[in-house]
Amino acid sequence: MPQKPDAPPHATLASAKQAAPKLAISSSHAQQIAATKQVAPQVAALEQRLAQAKANRKNPALKWVTVGCVVVVLGVGGYFGYGYFTEWKAKRDEAKRLASAPPPPTNAAPAEPAPPPPPKELPLLPAVWTLDVEQAKIPEGKANGSIAGTNFVVETALCTPQILGLYEGAPRSPDRAILVYLNLKPGESLTNRTFTVSPDKRDPGVREVMKEWKTNPRYAPHTKPFSSGYAMKLELGDMTGNVLNGKIFLALPDTEQSVVAGLFKATTTFPSASPSGAAPPAAAAPQPRRAADPAFQNRYGKTR
């Protein structure tokens, strides 16, 4: 069987001629696309700038609005910032002025010291009656107790070289009082002294003690002296100015068991320091009331 002949030579040539132009057209198109891709970003940026320029030409008021906002912000900041700045500058100028001020003169009078605080009020601690002077205790509180069955609180204390008076009420006519008559030698000091009396032992520095009390505020107080039979501890300490610090325990042998114990500050009528060897000025001791005088009894009633 005869073989099928190949394509004619003119057909192969035509195909080759047609294929070559197709390849050339395809390569040129690809180059154009690549060039378009390289130019596209530049064109886009240019188009964006043109769009912004057109927008600015279309909206010129936007520029003035921006300028106005900046001016307002600067004005508000300046308004508030100026106050802080002036305050800071004033403080700095004051610090400079104080630093450059001359020191105060050294011969200036010193400032007066502050007044001392008022003394603390002492508590009221109960006094316990006993005639055993060894068992007697002086509480660290304001002197108080009872006289003739009535409570007694020392409000005023006065002291001379002859007498110590502890009063509740006015000293000239007290509601209740205890008087201790002293028996000091000439030139003997009251300060830093201790007097001890027991029912069976007297102290040469004490003559007697006396209690005073009122049963009616309209009348004079009743009085009763004791020269023995009582128990007493009396401590007189240092003196500050004309004030003498003291402690006392005194129990009387009466039916009401009168007693006073505690601390006191007595005002004195003589200076705190006397010349060496000189006796302090004498003061007249109060005399016991004339309880036996008939005129006194008719006027004030019989004393007890």
C-alpha cells in the first residue's frame, strides 16, 4: 500500500511565515504592558496632587479655619500659662530677696519666752483616817478629807512662820479649815522641814492644831483646838517665788474622825530667801475665838 504523502512544501512555508508575525506581535504587547506598569505609580501620585490642588481651590476657607484654630489654642495657652509664669517669677524673686537680705543684728533683744502651761489639776484621792502615824499615808493628790462629818477640799493654803492654814471657802470666814500652829525658833527656815506628831509623842516645832467648820453659813464657824492625841505628818518642801510646796496627813481624835491628807501649795508672806542668819519677818498668829464669852454665845450660839 502506498504511503500517504507529507504536506506539501508550500503549506509548511506558509505556516512558518504565519507563525513568525504572531510571535512578534505577542512580544511587543508584553513590552507595552510592562511599560504601562512602570509608569502607573508616578501617574497615580501626580493625579493625587492634582486632586488635592483642586480641593484646596474649591475650599479656600479651610486654610483660614486652620489658622484660626491655631490662634485660639495659642491664646488659651498663653492666658493660663501667664498666671503660672507670674506666680513662679514672684516666688523666685522673693527667694532671691530673702537670700540677699542682711542677717538680723546680733544685739537685738531676745524674744520673750512662751508662758508656762497652766499647772495640771491634781486628782482627789481619799484620805484614810488612822491615829497610827507609822501607817499613815499621804496620797499624791489634792489635799482633801472630812471635817466634823462633812467633806473637805483644800481650796486655799496660806503659810507664815507661825501658822499654816488650809481653807475651803474664804479664809476670813471659811466653811471648813485646818490650822497648824508652828513653834519655830528665831532664824529657823520653813523650807525642807518635816514635822511628825503621834498621840504619845509631840514635835517641838508644832504647838497645836485646830479645826473650823460651819453648821450654818449665816454664822461664824465653830472651832476646836487639839494640843495632843492626834497624828500628823507635815512635809514642807522647796519654795518657788512666794509659793511653798507641802504635803500633809492629819487625823484628829474626834468622834467624826476628821482627817485631811494630800498635797498643797501655800502662799507665803515672806521672801523665799532671807539674809544669812536673819529671821524671817514675824506675823501675828490668829487667836482662838472667845467661845466662852457670853456675848459671843448670845450672838452666834454655843460652840461645839
